Amino acid sequence: MNEEFFPAGSVSHDDPAVERAMATIDGLKPAEQRELLRSTYRATLAFQRTKDIDHLVHFANNLLATIRLRGIPDYAEAVRSASKDHGGSGGSLDINEVLNRLME
């Protein structure tokens, strides 16, 4: 996208934190990438419909936390491993199970 469409103070597309986030996203399965886009659109649409900025703020905070966690190799491996144990059904994982795998 052209930089002129972004307001002053925006982060550049090649900012190191953005590059790390993109590397993390590239490592996600296609279904996980799709869900990330779905969540982005849902938060944006909720804001458009309600004008409640909290939809965007909560989404942004969740996205930052997700990217940080998924950028930790042991965490990413624990999520992948737990997902395999559940047959890749796309269902939710028990957070305690993921945390226990990280502690192993």
C-alpha cells in the first residue's frame, strides 16, 4: 500500500517489529492465517457498525499478544503439538495443556 494513505505517526511497513510479526504469520498454517484475517475483519466491522473503539482496541491487544506468543519457538511448537494430539480438528486447545507442554 502507498504510505500516503496512512496518518502521521504510523509505523512503516518495514519496521523491524512488523517484519518479525510477518515472519510469525508466515509460519502459521493457512487455516490459522485465515482466522487471523477473519478476526481482523470482524473487529473492523464491529467498529464500523457500533462506532465503539473498544472493538479495535481489544482486537489490537489480542493480536499483539498472539504474535508475541507465536513468535516464541517453544510456544509455537507446543501449540502445534497439542493441535496434532487433537487431530487438527480446528477445535480450541486447553490453555493449561499448552502451558504444561511449554514447561516440559
